[in-house]
Amino acid sequence: MHPYLKLLRPEHYLKNSFVGAPLFFAGHELGNGIAPTMGAFIAFCGMASAVYIFNDYHDIAEDRLHPEKKKRPLAAGSISVQSAWRLGGIVSLLALALGFYIHPGVAGVLGVYALLNIAYTLQLKKWPYLDITIIALGFVLRLVAGSQASQANLSPWILGETFLLALFLALAKRRTEVLLYHRGLVTRKNIDRYRLKWVDCGLIVLSILLLSGYIWYCFTPEVMRRYGSEWVVVSAVFVAIGLIRYLQLALLKQTLKSPNSVLLDDRIIQGALLGWIIFLGGLLYG
């Protein structure tokens, strides 16, 4: 991969697909929101890349001592600091301009996301559990940006479930890092302040909250009216399969893979996600 492309971290763009969630859940109501949502997705990818560049610049000295992070373009010296700053500036300005063109609210959300992540890089990531909360808020902001772009109403249930899911995934990633720390590989400064027992308890509690909250959401009159069916609760089966499978991999098989890698590799979780999308899509658009 070319160093400049590697600096932008395109492999993380999948996270920005949350921007499309408000449009997906709107069903037939907002067919003309596809183009603005795609634009918001692109804008968020650009701002996320700018944030990654800032983070790599801030952590350049530490990354050079890390066995894997030393391969990053700035740490490896394949891109100069000046070039990285120029690229980050251009990408962030283009992202803000595109966001403003779509809707001023999208640009506002992008600005909040950038400021939140700058604060995270400079200080907030040093605090255990607060760091993953900030990461989870980033996913909520993606939803808000998508809502602003498509003008789709956001249910408090969707916001809450997204926050819990993002918190679950962030904590799952920390669990992997705790296991690596116990094997002598330090991936971040505050990882020694995470306790494996508490992380495992947190994952179980979050999975219970996620599933119970989702089932409750499915039984709300608004949801049954929107989907035109009382059978929407059946989709909770796919959610349960995905959560239980991940807990099995993490707690029983002690996987060292990150949540991203698990999603890309595990056929059961992929099947659960695909089944959930097809089932809800069939109810919404069938």
C-alpha cells in the first residue's frame, strides 16, 4: 500500500457505515436521502483520516518503539511531518466543505468529532474506561451526521443501542490488548490499568443490556408501525447469535483478534449480521 494511502487508514472506513443507519431505518420514507448520506459517509471518512494523521503525528516517538506501529508512514519516515500536516489539512477542509454543502448540521457534527478526537489524543485516552466512552460517542456522532444528511428522525433507542454496541466493541478491543499486555506486548499507555476480570464482566453486562434493550425496542408501537409487522422481534435472534458468538471467541477461546478482524474472519458473526440486515430490510422494503 502506498505510504500516503496507508496514512489515511482506509481499512477503518467501515466504521463510517454507521452514517447510513438513519436512512436504512427510515424505510420507504426517504428514498431521496441516498446521495446526501453517501456524501456524509465520504466526508466522515475524510475527517477520520485527518484525525488518524494527527494521532500518528502526536504518537510518532512512541510508535517508533512499537513492533507494529513503527511501520506506520510517519514513524517509519516514509512521509515527512510537513507532508502529513498538509495532507491532513487538505483532507479535513475538504471534509468540512462537503459536509457544509450537504447540510450545515453535518459540518457541525464533523467539527465536534474532530475536536473530541483531538482531546482524546492529547489527554482523554490516558484514562481507562473514559477512553472507550469517547470512542463510543464517535459512533453516536456518525449516526447524528447521517440523520442530518438524510433528514431522517433518530430514535433515542437507536442512539442508545449504538452507544452500547460501540462501547461493547471498544471494550472487546481493550480485552485483546490486555491479553497481549500479559504476554509482554504493551499496546497503549493505560492498558495496565485495565483488569481482565472487570473487562470480562463489562462485556457480559453490555451484551445483556444490548440484547434486552433491542428486544424492548422491537416491541415499541413506533417500531411495529414502521416495520408493519409484529415479527420484527425475530431479528433479535440474529443479535443474540452475534453477541453470544463473540463472547464465546473472547471468553472461552481467548481470541487475540480485534473486533474488526473477527468480523472479517468469522463466518457465524458474518451470517448473523447478514441475516439481521436481510430480515429487517425485507420488513422495511418488502
